[in-house]
Amino acid sequence: MSKIDWHFDKKPDTEITWKEEERDNTAPYIPIQCIEVKGDDSPKEISVDVVIEEMFEVFLNGNFLSSFLASPRELKEMAVGHLICEGHIANVNQITSIAINENKLFCKTKPSTVDKTIPNPEMKVKNNTLFDLIDHIFEEGKIWRRTGGAHSTVIATSEGDILTFCEDVSRAAAVDKAIGKAALEGVELDNSIMATSGRLSVTMVGKGVNASIPLMVSKAAPMDQGIRLARENNMTLVGFARRPNLYIYSNPERLI
């Protein structure tokens, strides 16, 4: 393994450790029977937990907006985050109401009376802070550890203080939920870090851009269009953040 290939050799342990976790009956997973095959041992039938995904539809001011798969919890947070992350509103104060009817999310908004904020160009972050946030994702990702089928997103301060943490079967919905939760709690997103377990595609980076996030970090790989979008919008983009190494793809001046 050459030195330049370290990111292939340092993937986190993805072994499903559900047997060691206490089961959370409120979490979005269900027991499913399957056949376990382990090496040369005789196959046996066991019960495992599998993460739930459901189709949700979002309506904005009476009009159908979008539909997507997500886990059935934190729906208000998901609706708020989706509106922000997809650029439909500049801030949470534009939302006048959110009504949830089964898997339909009905949102009403008003025009913005303030300009959209820009990512803080003066924010400074230590490398170890980013590693700590990635560690937090795996330490607190209970649904991921139990099912192996969830993504996680963290919103944190520049010092690494955790502000919100959300898991979802969809990496996009995990971002929407974490940002929506932060927005509802009055977090200044333009001065925050977003850490995620997913790849940094243009779709994912676009969510951070629309939320005015200054720094986005993942343990996974970036995509070329995601990097380009980050560079065009003053976002610091960090991929393959696996202690002690990381790659900085845009705006490196924010990292100490």
C-alpha cells in the first residue's frame, strides 16, 4: 500500500455490532428474520434489525415540492431543513406553519425580510476538531451500529461543541434533519461546521451552500462537482477525514 493510498486503508470498522447494543424500541428499525452464514459454520436463522425507509412528500404553499425516502422521525426538523437546504427559504423565520399528515409535510412560508447570510470567512478550526466530530458520528450513531444502514450528520461550533446530531437511512435526509433542527434552535449556521458520514456530492455540498455553512467535512470521498461548488461559494470542503489525515479541497485558510 503506497502512502498516497492511505485513504483506502483507513476505512472505519463497518462490522455490524447490533448484538452488543441495547435495543431502542422507539428507533426507526424493525426486526427481520434472515439466514446468518459465518465462514464454515452451519447457517442459522436469526432476527436482525433493519432500518426503516418511507416515502415522504413535501408541499410548499399548497404546491407539491418534492418526494424522497427517509426514516419516519424528526419530520418537522426534516421539513425545515429541506426548505433551507434546497434554497426555498433563506432562514427559518420565513416559515409560518408546518402541518404533518401521515407522510405528507405541508409547509407555508412568507417572503424573506432579510438578506441571506454568507459563510463566515474568518472562522478558524483545528484539524483535531474535525477528527473529533467524525469520531462523534461513529460513537453516537446507534442506528448505524445496530443496522449498518444509516447515515449521520453533526452540526457543531468552530470549537467542536456539538449542536445537533441526526441519523437517517438517507444521507440527504440526515443533513436536512440536522440543519433543520439547528435552525429551529436558533443556531447561526453561517458560523458552524457540518460533519457527515456521506460522500460529498454536488447535491450534498449544495445543501451546505444553501444553509451558508462555512466548513463541511466527511470521512468519505468528494465528487468533482461538489468540490467546484464549494470553491465557488467560499466553503471549506474536507474529505477523507480519518485521523491523523485529511484532504482539503477548497478554502484551506479556515483550518489551523
